[in-house]
Amino acid sequence: MFFYKFTTKFQRLENLITQTIIIAMAVRQLEKGEMIPYDLLLLADPDRKLLEQYLINSWIFVLEQIETIMGVCVLQNIDNQIVEIKNIAIDENYQNKGFGKFLLENTFEIAKTKGFEKIRIGTANSSIGQIYLYQKMGFDMKEIRKNFFVENYENSIFEHNLQAKHMIVFEKNL
Ligand code: COA
């Protein structure tokens, strides 16, 4: 069980009261038979066909708070040492509040517990925020898969008025 600390400040007449609310949050593996949060997974990967393919051989983890699924992370092993984050997403209502970082940190711990030494994640050349976030979280650029999104996705993807063409693969030692 992990805890996320929210600090909210309320201005009262003459006092500034700092109230700390502790909300229980957990990252747990989705069990067989549970609903797969496709709405979240599709935020990170708009191609349902590709998504279905890699889910078959992956572990699905969810970030949950009082029975509300706020985020998802999909892990797949490349070999005995390296694991890949195939998909990571935070519900749009909860983005930009630090939950992505929280989910990534917990994913590193899960991967270490499973015995992996390195973790990888791929993102598009157009995913500016994600490129920043992954480097901030200790990932380093490993390779560029030229035209990955052009060759593997049926529909063109655009972000920030840029076409998603190439996949940048990041890697981090655990
Ligand atoms: N643009 C700019 N900066 C961004 C960003 C974006 N799109 N997303 C995250 N960041 C930055 C934040 O500003 C923050 O920086 P700071 O620590 O310097 O303040 C840092 O990254 C962590 O942000 P956080 O609030 O933890 O991110 P998040 O909860 O929004 O989760 C994603 C990040 C990418 C998982 C989330 O935005 C998401 O689900 N996006 C849609 C799906 C997706 O693109 N998945 C990844 C596919 S590769």
C-alpha cells in the first residue's frame, strides 16, 4: 500500500491552516477476469488491434484509489534482464498531478522485484511531454526506430502539430 500526500491550504480569517489529507493509493496487478481499462490504454496507444496483441503476453498493473482506477501500466519482458513498458496512461481527470511519476516509480520497484535489471519505454518523436518526463525519471535514449508509427499504425498520428513518425526508445538501469 502506498500513500500520496495532498496538502491543501485554506485561507481563514486570520490563520493559514494547512490541512493534510492522506489518500490511500495502490498499484496492483489486474486479476484474470477483471475489466481491462481500454479507455485508459487507448490514451497511450490509439491502435486497438496492436494493443490487443501485446496484452496477450503482458502484465497489466493499475493505479487505484478507493476502487477508482486512475492509471494503467503494461509490462512485457524482452528477455530475462530487460522489461518494457508497453503502455502507461493516467486518466485525463488526474493528469499533471504527479500520478504518472508515482506510477512510474512503483513500476520500477515492481520490475526490480521481478528480477529485471533494465526497463525500456518507447515514445513518439512528437510526444514532447513524455520525452521530457522519461528523461526526468532517469531514462536515457537508446535507439530510434525510424518510421515505426508510419509503418505500424493504420492512421496517422499528430501531436503538437507534429506527425508521430519515429519511435524513440529509452532505457533505464533499475
Ligand atoms: N507535456 C509536458 N509536460 C508533461 C506532460 C506533457 N504532456 N506530461 C507530463 N509532463 C511533465 C509534468 O509537467 C511533470 O513535470 P515536473 O515534475 O517538472 O512538474 C512531469 O512530467 C510528471 O508529470 P505527472 O503529473 O506525473 O504526469 P501525468 O500524471 O500527467 O502522467 C502521462 C504522464 C504521460 C502518463 C499522462 O500524461 C498520460 O496518460 N498521457 C496520455 C497517455 C500517454 O501519452 N502515455 C504515454 C505513451 S508513451
